[in-house]
Amino acid sequence: MKKRILCGVAAAVVVSAAYAVLAYAAPAKVTTGDKDGDSIKSITGEVVDLWCYLDHKGHGEGHKQCAIACAEAGNPMGIVEKGGQIYILMGGKKHQPGRDVMLKKMAQTVTVKGKVIKMGGLQAIYVKSTS
């Protein structure tokens, strides 16, 4: 009886390890939204610093000064749509942080246009314009 239990546990461990290896070894799926790979979309939502938003849902006008301080310290920024979708904000120019483009819009609801990338469970928007 013990032998059967040990064999079952060993088989479960081997199968779990194989799934873990396959999950990490599989190439990431990149989605840009259209056939040409150039997906310019409009996203409307609140600009937040992601550290506070993810840690304790810090957002809104009452959290603005803290959010600006966090972003100036180098924490990433995002835009949160009304339905809860979160996009990491990236600058539209090569190697440009989203902070350079969006810091003055912190805690405001804005519409941004740019290239949307989805990869490995994350989604980001490379901001081309704001309104």
C-alpha cells in the first residue's frame, strides 16, 4: 500500500515539474491587436503609480502627491480603465519612461493613444498622444 502511495506521489511530482518546465520554456505570446502588428488604440482611465495602486489601491486626487513622489522615485506608472484593466505606461520614444510623458497627468482621468502590447500576462501602452 505504501509503495502505491509513494509511486502516486512521485508521478504527481514528475507531472507537475514537467508542466512547470513547459510553462517557463514556452515562448511568450505577443498580441498587438491587428494583423500588421501596429495596434494604435485609445485607452481611457486614471493615471496611477503602480506601487501604491497594487499595494493598497492608492489612487484619486487625495493620493496625488504620494503618487507623484513614487513616480519621481522611479516606480512605474499605469493607467487603470473603468473596468479595472491596467496598462503599464511607456513613453512613445525609444527608451523613454512613461513618467516623462504622464507625470503631470497623475490622478487624472485621461485618454491616451498609442501602441498596445500584451505579453506574458502584462499589457502596456506606448503613449503617442494624450487628451
